[in-house]
Amino acid sequence: MSTDLIQSTMQSDGVTDFANWTVPAAAMKTAVSEGVTDIHDQLPNKLVLALLAVTVLYVLRNCKFRHAWVIPAGYIMADVYMAVLHMFLDHPRTRDCPVGFLKDLALDFQNHHRNPFGVVISNHVSAIDLLNTLTLGLPLFWAVTTKLLKGKSLPPQVILFGFATTCGGILGAYNHVCCHARTHKVPIPEVIRMGQDYGLFPHNEFHRKHHTPPHADNFAFLVGGAPAYDYLYLQLQSCVIHYYEVMAVLFTLVQPFVVSSLMAVYVLLRGEAEAPKAKTA
């Protein structure tokens, strides 16, 4: 691993002596976790819930069984974007990002390493409300815009893609909460515990490893491409001079609402290119 990454992470964690840079056994138990017996309610805000309801109605009315392939595609999209988001915001350099709101996100994200139990006693699922609003709202916006401006319907797969990705993100965030709850002996739903034990969701031991400095692996929030993400992170860190710039571009391109918007623009442009030719006598 890059020495720069280790030194930056040590600095961000407040470590001054590399030889003593260890995680005490007691570090996994914080004072705030003592006496906590329930996970805080984990729900999106009302706007996200309303967008989910509208999207469900749209999907039920317009999607066919043959469109079901979009659901695993949305899950994969959620797996990818959450991992890249994790890698980008967890990197020590992002603490000095010139873009204000990204810097604030990075600071909040990395503070999670100092207080990992905070997600259990707060509404962690609601922390991605803005992202879910864009992921659900933009496809609906494009559907209305396409209908009004072009008189055509956007393929329902685009809407279903946003819905599946949002559900994957909510699942990943909720399982993240359960990972920390389980580590701190707070009861979690049996279905989540079984899912972790049988490999359907990331296990709390898998995620606990990420909280071991220098926080350079196990970025995944869903079961999927975890080894690939770790490999990508380390290879970019050690091989690419402009690591931060590359990750910033990648971070932008894998946002679900960017992907769905590109899909919509492609449909619009393809529709223009494939306009029917005038009949000849």
C-alpha cells in the first residue's frame, strides 16, 4: 500500500506513532453503545417515500415481466456506486476537496470511523435521502420531459432502474447499520442476521475489517464486487499519479441519476436519428 495513504490516514485518525498504530480491543465498544437495546428507526424522508410510491405505480402500470432483468442491473449499480462513493469519501485527500459540499460529506463520512456506533442511534438510511431523491426523481422528470417535448414515452426500464438502484442503496445502508449494531451486541432483525450469515449481505465481521486502519479495503455495502473494488482502490492509489482526479470523475459517472440521465438523453438523440423517413410515391 502507498506510504502516502498510510501517512494521510494516520494523520486523519490523529495517530503520531506508526509503531503503536493499533486498534485496541476496547475500541469496538464505545460508551454510547452501553445500554442501547434497539436500532433507531431507519426510514427515508417523506419526499423519498412519495417518489417511491409514484415510481411503484409507474412500474406496475408500464413494466412487463421481460423487463425484470433491470432489477439485478439496478442492484449491481447500487453495489458499484456505494463502493465508489465509499472509496472516494473515505480517502484522506477528500478532506481537502475544493468543492465545499463534497468536503463536508468526506468529513462526515470519515468521522464515522471515530464514532462507528453513531449510525445505530441515528437515522442512517435518511442520510442518503438526497441521493435517493435524485435517483428516483430524475428518471420521472425525464419521462415527463420526453412526453411533453417529443410526444414519446421514455422506456420504462429507465424508471425501473432508478427504483431498483434506490432499493439496493436503502438495503445497503440498513445492513450497514445492522453490521455496527451486531458488533455492539444490539439485536438486529433475524432476516438480516441470517442474510449476513449465509452470505446474502455483507457480514459485520467483513465490515469491521474496514474500520481497522488504514481503512483501505472492504468498501462494499452489498454482496457483489468487493474484491474488485479493493483491487481498484489499491491499484489507483499506487499506480495513478492523479488518483484524486480519476476518482472524482469515476465518482461522478457512477452516480445512478447520472447514468439514468445519460440513458434518457441517448433515447432522445436516438429518436431524432431514427425519425421515420417520408414516404415516396
